[in-house]
Amino acid sequence: MEHITYIDRGKRKVMTIDEFMALDVSSDSDDGLDFDDFSDEDPTVNPKDLESSDSDSEPETTVKNVKISSSIIEKQVHPSIAEAGQPTSSNTSQPTASNIKQPTSSNKKTDTGKCHILWKKQSTKFSGEPFLFTGHNALPQSILQLSTPYQFFKYLFTDEIVSKIADETNLYSTQKNPNKPVDCTVYDIHKLIGICILSSLSPPTCVRDLWNDVYGIDLVKETMSQRHFEKLHSSLHFNDNTKIPDHQSPDHDKLYKIRPILDYLNQRCLSVPMSERLSIDEQMCATKARHHMKMYMKVKPHKWGYKLYVLCGDMGFAHKFEIYSGQENDPKFRRDGEPDIGPSGNVVIRLSREIPRNQNYKLYFDRYYSSLNLFVYLFQQGIQSVGTIQRNRIPNCKFRNDQELKKEPLGFSEEFSTNFEQQQYWKTPHKSKIQTLVYASVFSSG
């Protein structure tokens, strides 16, 4: 029996030819791209749940030392080898190098890598009018009149949503124990929220320490008794549990229990006019709770928590956010006319839905989200965009390699431009102390 020795993910493996022909090679990343050590890829996304979108071809695995008929063949093997290398009626003995087909590109999505894109080295030239901001970002009087932190909190967390919380809390307590329902009022919810905020500023070892006779907080003791606080806390709810869709239902929502709060807060945050310059990035909501949606990101100050994607203005105000649950990229949540450009690019599409169109808003994001397909879509919506980008996401890239850039001084940069889909693109490699950053932008060609 002939055996095959190959390398998969840095590990040496040995198997028979029959086992090798049925081998299913998987990708090392969620979009089929290999990132360097400074990459911003999402380590929490399950590649099996996400469809490859940004790569120009299927992932490859290097196979070494394939012993067939006393010869050694080194070949780049594609996942389709299981079908391409099956023995035919005329040759049913062993696979050879001739019947191993090379990888073919997928035509599922728009492939910018196949387009004939020529990059020219030239300086960026802008004409003022196509880039002038025509939106309205003046704050209304209802916001300008806010002066205290409590007023700002009440603007976002109004009595309407607090009343909703009180009603759902009373409903759940009745469902749990009809004989001892919690008589919760809007004022009780306000006091509960206040105690939670105060405890976060001076966190005790135990929540009950807030009512301790020796080192407790008098303000908390005067606001609510410990027994009433624990009773409210155990019954606190935001949605009706009896209406939760089944896990097998297409309407299943992992965030169903807090969905009313998320939708209402997003609505209130979007009521604040957006600034001209916006950015999209991820953020961690730290927690020590045990939950299947809890993430780990080693580059964040708070490494464990729930991951949020946030659309922010240049002053740091969050206009919109979404909690990562793994369901966002499902086609049923995609609106008509929205393309599928991959899990990371779709985040930008969803968060930019409420950005006013054709008013020259500027949107910034990092290379985790960037791709030429995303730049094309945003330009078609009238949104100017700038972001860092991976080298292997730029078709026909003419940049100098890292070895050549190391010889240049800090701050060195050069500009290239091209026209694609009636749009002007610029890309600029910039050398910094940490790494070489590649910037890409798309603007009107004038």
C-alpha cells in the first residue's frame, strides 16, 4: 500500500492514497486570506459558519513527498482534488500528477482580482466640489439644552423604555410565581439602575456589602432595601419569554431577551445628527459571566467579553452598534440591494444603512473590513471611504515589498491610482515604527 506524507497546518501527516483522495482541505482564516502577525482578523468567527468571500480562489495546502511509483512529486493541491483526482475507467490504479487539476476561481461573487486593473504611480489630485460635505450635522435645541449627566442619560434612556422594563419585569414575576408577584414601578427601575451604576464606580466584594452596617454605602441603604433589590434583580426582564421563537425556527434570535433594549437605544443614538467623519470598529464589553457569546480578543484592553461593532463620530459618540452573535451574516437579515461581500465587509454595510446618501460623508475603517468590493458599494451609495487594506486584497499590486521598504526612512510613502467601475482609487504604503501600513481610498473621479 502506497502512503502519502504531507504537511497540513504545520503538522506532518501520513495516510494512504485512498484517504488522501477524500481529503477535505480547510482554510486557515474565515475569508481564505493569510494575515500577518499584525492582522486585525477576527479570531472568534467560526470559519464553518461563514462563506468565503474576499479571496480570489479557494485556499491551498502544500503537499510534500508524495511517493508514487518510486517518484517524489511536489504539488499545490486544491480542495477540489477529491473530485479532480478520482481514477477513471482507463486508469484505475493510482493518481498521477497529470490528473491533478489546478485550482479554479469561484464565480459566486464579483471578482475584482480578475478585472484588468492597472495602477499608475502618481500624486493624488483633488478638485474641491465633488468632496464637499452637503449634510446637516447641527445639533437640535433639544440636545443643546442638556447640561447634566442625568439629563443626557434620560435623553437616551427615556421613561418609555423604563416603563417597558417595569411591565416585562412584573409579567415575568407573575409567570414565575403568581402568588408572589413583584410590584415593580418605573421609579423602582430608576433606583435599581442607579444602584448598579454606583456599584460599578466603587465595586464591592459582594453586592450585599453595599448594605453592610460597617462599610456599606448610606445612599444605597436609603434608596432601597437589600431584600427588595434582590427581588427586583431576580425578576428583571426586557421581553416576554412565552414568545421566544424555537431554536429550529427561522425567526430564532439569540438576542431576543434584550432585543427591545438594543433596538430602542440604537433608535435614540441615531436621533443625534451624524458628524461628517465616521468610523467603524469593534469594541469589547467586559464581563465575567459564563455565556456562549463571550469572546476572547488578546489585543483588547479587556480581553474577555461580548464583542460589539460600533459606528462612531469623530467626537467619539456611538451612533449605532450591534452585538456579535454569529447570526448577523445570515442572508435573511440582508436587505434588498445589499451585496454579500463577506462577514467583515457586511458589518460595514449593516452599520452604514442609516448614513445619509449622496452627501459626502467620510467613513473610515481598518483592514479587517476593507476590500475593493466594499469601496465600490460605498461609493455607489454616495459615501466616501478610506481604510487600511491587506496587500493580497489589492489586484495587481505594484507596491514595494517589505524588504525594499525597510531601506526607506520613517514616514516614507508613495501613491498609486487607478480607475475601476468609473471610480478613482488611491493606495499609499506608509512606513511607520511598528509596521508598513497600506491605505486605500475611493473618491469621485470628477
